[in-house]
Amino acid sequence: MKVSNIVTVVSFAPFAFSHGGIFTYKIDGEEYPGNPTELENTTWTNAVPDPTWPSIQRQWNFNPVYNVSGANITCNWRGTPGTSSLHATIAAGSNITARWDNFYSPPVWPQYWEHGAGPLLVYMARCPGSPSSCTGFSPAGSDAIWFKIAQTGLKPGASTLSDGNWQQWDLVGHMSSSPTDPNRSPGLTVTIPRDLREGAYLIRHEIIMLASQPAQFYPNCAQLMVKGSGKAEPESGSLVAFPGAYRADDPGIAMADWSISQTPVRDVYNTSVYPFPGPPVWTGPEVFEWEEDGARDETEESELGDEIGSHHSEGGRRSV
Ligand SMILES: [Cu+2]
């Protein structure tokens, strides 16, 4: 009896422990801890967010979301702010870095993400009011308020959809095999559009895990107070609702399958193009001028976030 219990636990552990989410955000060198309390205080399968935890992050659950039409696709479960609802101040044009953890217990530093195959996508939504505030605001599927600011899929030169060919693998997961390497999981850095009108915004990071049927979605939301003199707001064609932005039969979602990492690679995964779900990336009204007159190169930093935004802005295709 005892032996069979142990065997069960050991064989189940890799699946039970290979989920997770964002555990920290970094802006201008300042660290904003996420809301991991539910993972430390309760069992893995019965996680309950602690609403008293002060954080910029919305409450969330460690398990993946499977239903693109359900309420949890918006900002995970519960997706609501805690009683201490904080906003992190960030200047338009600045970078924010998110780092993921699979919440192995005991925690292993540096933390990293277990999955490899699938894209990373980042959205923002302006919260209502004047001045706008995200406290108490929970967007619904009827609110077409989300715009995509960045997405990244396959690594340059990748020719199949196997695990190690994705940016997910390097940025948030397995870049270094040494557990003590501080660069093991550098996180995902993106730039807030530099002309974005100031105000309170939700930022929604999302990992889609494609080595599963159906696909697994890991959305995490956090509250930002964007400062700046810009006046830009995304046009309606760039705005989508969650739920609503995705369909289970979108090509980049429907392709999900456990066999994605198997060799030999199935024909359908023998490709250098990943069809991102959702709208095109919106980085502000000037992006096309910059590309035409070449000034973009002078004004853009070489930050990863800009690369992600600009290289993937045309119809969601990797254009490296
Ligand atoms: Cu998982």
C-alpha cells in the first residue's frame, strides 16, 4: 500500500508541478513581487488566492486555462485585484520584465518555466475612469479593450516547432542548463508603446503551451500606471476582447498536440512560420514612418521588447 502510494506520487509529480505563472515584474530596476501566496499555503491542486496579499498582480491560479471562450482566459482565476490593489508606475517607452516560475517546492533559484513549445504574447487594456484606475475593474468578454504590444514565437533559424526552437524555451525556461546560472531564465522584456496615452492599464502576459491537446493558456495580469505626454490610443481594429480574441480552431491554437516535440517531426510541425493568434501588434501610430525613413534604427534601443514588437508586427508572422 505504502509502496504504491509513493509510485503514484512520483510518476504524477512532473505533470502536477509543471504549471505556474509570473512571480515577479521588474521596472527600472525595481522589483514588484507577484501574488504567489496561494501556492505556498495550500496544496497544489486546491490553490486559493490570498486577497490580502498586496501586489500589482491580479489573483491567479497555478493551473492552465484550456477554454478560450471562458472567463478565465481574460486574467486567469480569479483575475480580480486583492484588497491592496497596487499600480506600478512606468513611463511610456520604458521596459517591463516578467519572470515565470513553475513553483517547484522547495523553490529553486533561479526560478524558471518548465514548458518550451509555444508563443509568448503581451497585451494591454486601458482601465476606465478619469483619472483611470484598474482597482475594481474586471474586463468582460464584451469589452474590446485589449491591444497586443508584443509577441514572440520561434527563434531565428528554427525550422520545426519542437520544444527548443521557441523563444519561450530561452527567455523564460531552459536557456542555461546550470541551476546556478543567474541568466538561466532572463525573463521576457517588452516596451510600453512610447506614445501611449497616460493612465491606468492592465498588462496581460500570456504563455501558450502547444505540447498538449488542447492547448494550455497561462495568462497573468498586472496593474500599471503609465506616465507620459503621448496621446496615442489604439484604433478599434487593434482592439480585441478576452474572451473573444481567440477561437479553438485558430491555426496557431488548433495545432497543439502532445506529439509536437516528438522525433521524427510530423510534417505539419516542419515549418519556420508560426501563425500567432489574436490581432497584429500595436506599437503606436509612428511605426510605419520609422520604418520608411530609417529613423527607427536611430531612436530604438536594442531592447528585446522592441525587437519582439517590430519583428512580429506584420500579420503575426515571424519575419526574421
Ligand atoms: Cu504545465
